Amino acid sequence: MPADSIRRWPERWDKPFKEGNRDNTCSAYDNCSAPWGSTHEETWKIVKKYPFLSGMYIWTGFDYLGEPTPYGWPSRSSYFGIVDLAGFPKDAYYMYQSEWTDTPVLHIFPHWNWNPGERVDVWAYTNCDEVELFLNGQSQGIKKKTGEDLHLSWRVDFVPGTLRAVGRSEGREALVREVKTAGTPAKIVLAADREAMTADGSDLVFVTVQVTDTQGVQVPNADNLINFEIDGPARIAGVDNGLQTSMEPFQANYRKAFNGLCLAVIQSTEKTGTITLRASSQDLLEAAISFAAK
């Protein structure tokens, strides 16, 4: 923040980069780009404006190993992606979704764990006609996209509680999204992308691992080490968390959470049966999830 200030990092390829963030991160507000490129919004505005343009080149859909511009070591993977290395959508993902689909879209960010009184920029990506933002039940105003707008924004003084965005189209409530202040890490929550897999020795199930508080709210700064155990005819093919500076191996039975998230990829064998993945961490309530290999 401020979210409306663009950073060109680095300024030039031949100039040492001494700016940036101490933890080698780039902003989720789509306000950081390499000098040879532009932000997602800057580019899409141009393509959207001129009818003789039929498309644009996005570098890149997914993060990838190498080219960690604007940083050097210990960054070891790119920051460019719409989706991170673990397959988790970044916030910019929803900008494209709001522009490229007729399905109702409403996505608000960032998280809601800040310091009391801190001024926070709240963004919404949406294709609703208007969005009204509430903080603990009090309206922060109604916003509508006008002109070339690709997002809506509010500048809000942080108070712990709940941000609630209400999207309306044609005067009717279409979507509601909430972001809540999280407490301390308390438990692990697992979610698989399917209930069954094919017992062919190559099929995969992707299990998202969340670190939440007692109320099930994802803890945005949780970095707990998660340990995995698997029972049944399958193996842990890989783990990740999307963090560009993580030096943990991709093939392991453990992974630290990043922003309260990590991923376990389960691969089938050629045997059928029930597969159970268990996840545990010190001081957290462990979790288990089962699915079938058929």
C-alpha cells in the first residue's frame, strides 16, 4: 500500500535492485511489474479499448521455477503468475474472471488481520453492477465501476471483525463475500478436489491444507509445519505452498504453510481401496480426509 501506486521493479536490468520488500514479496494489489512489462490491469485496459486487438500475451498463467524478478537469492521461482506454484489462484485471477465470464463474480481482499487504526486498501473484483462494503455492519459506501475501472476500492481504518461485501445486479443482491479477522492458529482443515481417483498408477488428487482458528477462519500469517501420513494404495507425489523463497523439497511428507495454506498431491497405485491422508502439526488439531481408488 498505497494500492494505487505502481512499482516498476527493477527500474532497469543493468541497475542493481535495492528496493523491494524485506521478505522478497510482491504486492497482491497488481501494482508491481517488471520494467519490460505492465500490470494485468494496465494491459487488459488497452486490449479492451481497441477493437483491432484480438488478444494479449500474459507472462505467465502459472508461476514457475526460475526468473524470480525482481529479486535474487533466496527467491527461486517467478512472481508473474495468475496462479501460484501450488496451483492456488492469486487475487488477480479474479480480475480476469470478472472480465471473461458472465457468471456472477465477487472477490474482496486483502485479509483482515492488521494493526488497530491502520489504513487499509480494500479491493473488489466483480462483474456486479455495484458493491456495498460493510465493516462490522456499518456501510463503507457503494461503489460502481465506471470508465475503464477494473476493480472497486475503499480505504478503511482497520477495526477487528468482519468485512462484508454485497454485490448487486439489476437492483437485486447477487453475491455476498466476507473476510474475517482470524485468531491464533488452532486446527488443520483438508479439502480434496475430488472424492475418488482412478487406480491406474498415475491419477492425482490435490488436497488443499488450511490452517485456521477455532472458528474455521484461515489465519493469514500462519506458517506452521504440516506433517503428512497416508494409508491405503497411494503415495504422496508432491507438496508445495506457493512461496517463492521456500527451500523445502517438493517431494516430502511435510511442508510449511504459507499465508495459512499448503498443498499435498496424492498419486494412485494400480490397486483399489480406501485412501486416507492425515495432517498434523505441533499445537494444532490434526485432520484426516479419505477418498476411494477405483
